[in-house]
Amino acid sequence: MATTRLPSAGFSITIRIGVTADASAIGRLTTCVGEAGAIVTALDVVDSDPTTVVVDLTCDTADSAHADQVVKALVDLPGVDVRKVSDRTFLLHLGGKIEVSPKVALRTRDELSRAYTPGVARVCLAIAENPDDARRLTIKRNTVAVVTDGSAVLGLGNIGPAASLPVMEGKAALFKRFGGVDAWPVVLDTQDPDEIVAIVRAIAPAYGGINLEDIAAPRCFEIEARLRDLLDIPVFHDDQHGTAICVLAALTNALRVVGKQLADVRVVVSGAGAAGTAIMKLLLRQGVGDIIAYDRQGALHPGLPDLNPAWQWLAENTNRDGYAGDLRGAIRGADVFIGVSAPNLLTGDDIATMAPDSIVFALANPDPEVDPRQARKHAAVVATGRSDQPNQINNVLAFPGVFRGMLDAHAEQFTEEMAIAAARAIADVVGEDKINPTVIVPSVFDARVAPAVAAAVRAAAQAPAVASSGPTDLPEMAAEAAAPTPPLAN
């Protein structure tokens, strides 16, 4: 094998090859690709003549360097002419991944006069007289802004607004595909919280919800808290709350598998950024036994100096015994490890020191905190964020249904009750009679998920208690979150 990583569709290439027309030609190509560590997924004959066959060979590779190695191996074969190499991921992105499509045909003058001038003026005046009609008579009823400043994009870091746009387009496509929600990327060329808040407040009238995306912690806490105070539509930071919902759902079923109760377990969370903080807050709300939060400063406890407000809050509300050692020591005897941080922090031997029937969620992408194959030798349940491993914890299980439910309920805010309801709905889609160590969350393509989450969120939004319940943020923390200390991940 030319690589230690597993090939995946994310690094799929199509190679146009001319090869001599003999009986073993195609076999030589596929054998070469296989020996180079790639996986052939398609082979199509494009053209031929009495002496030559032209084929398009499509294969999955592990990364860009591996793709180059595969191509070189083919180039070195006698009688092979490599004519063109296409990266299928880049081809998919040509011209972007989303578009605007009108819902009315506009085929006649009659239709035009009602959709636009002069007929549209009466609709405008109706909304001016009763602004709430905007939800009924415009795209506001089904539209979400996907807002980013490009400061914490996937595992890539602060790459800026333009480079973040492919991710935001993908998010919008997922909203439509899984929740029927019309979402649009709003990428901002500023990372100043005051400017971001002002811009989002100014554009909010056109949207029924705001999805904050890939904004670095702790700035994201402040932005979310301020926008929630200012706007009458839900503000949802998916890196925080979508991740927390999915982790709670997965942990609910993982604990069912091993026969433990949340109130009795000790959890170690590696990564106290946006995702880790939201996960810990939701677990605390649900009565978890104890949590140790670990980040670049070490295990968070009140004695650590110079903690930013987000970490200070965690130090005061977790780690009841004041553990101050390293990550390996923290997981010794722990029931659950949740990683939202950096790759290769732990080994299988470290997982062996956890409590019996341990649970490991190693969610760093593309390389998790511990090799899942090694973790499975010692842990009862292992989950990752990868699509090529069992138990993929993916936010797409949550955010389409969450926004579908909030939009349908005309909700004005996102609440902890909604988060808990969504997590329960995701867990219950699997069914207690179906769960096992390799099936603790439903497939992202399970058609039951988004409707179940939407129904649960809608019910929570319409429950009388929601009107008086606070949002899932830390207002006392957000007001001071100005001088960040970089976390491991967001």
C-alpha cells in the first residue's frame, strides 16, 4: 500500500487512459491501481480502434499525494498513455453547488403582473401594515441564512470568507436535501463581533432563522448571545448545538448498549471550543455524573491562570475533584471519552485504561483523536465523525430537522428544550430493539430522521414552558469573551 489512510470518495479521481488493445490491457490497469492502494469504482470505454482502447478509470484514493502516486504508477506502465486526470470533487464544485429557482413560471403577462408590478405592490402594503405577514407571504417562512466569517472552517482554521464558501454552499444544499429548507450562504469579510452582529441584524428581515457556522470560539459565544437578544427569529450555532445534539443522541444509545446511566458516568471531553463547550453544557443539563474538560491549557480547573470567560465557566462547573494532569491520566477509569479536538492524541493502550464497557467518541476529522480500529479492541462502543467508519456522528442528523421544526412553529428562539427533544428523537429513530455497538445513530440518509426531529422541535417550541426558558448560551460568559485563547478545535 502506498498510503496508511483509507481511500474515500472525497479523493476520487477519473483518469483518461489510452492503452494497447490486447486481452490483458484492462486487467493491467486495474491491477496497477489496486497495488498502488486505490480502489477502482468504475471503468468506462470511451473510444477504441484496432490498436488502442481509451478508457476512463475512476478510483478512490486517500489524499492528493496518494492520487499523484496512483497516476505515476499508471504512467510508468508500458503501453499506457495517461491523457487527463480529473479530480471529481473539484468537478462537482464547478460553478457552485446551489442555485435559485423560481416557484412561479412567469410564462405570461398575467403571471408577471401578479408576481411583480403592479400586483406585488398590494402585497408589499399588506406587509407594511402587518409585518408578521412576511412569514406568510414571502420566502421568510422557509429561509435560513448560513452565516460565517471563515475563522474556524472544518479542521482548516482561519481561511477567510471566500475560501469558506464551498462549505457554506454544501450546508445550504444539505438544508434543502434533508429538511426542505431554503438556505443561503452569507460569508462576511470581517471577524469583528460588532460588525458581524450589525450585519446579521440588518439582513434578518428576509430570513426565518440564522445558522451561524464556523466562527471561532470564544467569539462565537458573544455573537450568538447578542443576536439572540436582538432578533425575533431563532439563532443557532451549528458547530455548538448541532454537534451537542448529535453527541447526546449517540451517547443516549451507547449508554443503553452498555447498561449505564448518564448520572453515573465520568466523561472526559478533549477540546473546549465551540463544540466541546456546547456538548458539556448539554450533558450537565441532563445530569451527567462528572466531566473533565481538557484543552491546550490542560484539564480545566479553577486554579488555572488566565482562563478566558468560556473556560472559566467550565472550570467552575466541571471536574469536581480538581484533576490537573494530562489527557492520558484523565481518561484512566473514565466511562466516556469525547474528542472534538486534534488527531492522534491517544493510543489503544490509553483506551485500555478506561472503565469496563467504555465509550469512545473520537470526532476529529479527518483523523480522529485515536485510531478507531485500536479503540475497538478495548472500548465497548466507538464512534467517529468519518463516513467510512460505523457510528458516524454527523450534524446533518440534527440541523435540517431542527430548523424545519422551528420554522414550522414560527419559533422566535432556539432553546435547550428543543436541543434535548431533538437528541431524543434522533436516538429513538434507531429504536431500543435495534441498537448495538455498531449502530447507535441512524444513517444520515434515513428518511425518518428529519421529520422526527422536526416534530419533536415543533412540539418543544409550542410547549408553554418554552416561553420562559432561556437559550443554550452563557450570557455572563459571552459578555466578556473578547480575548480568546486558541482551543484545540471548534
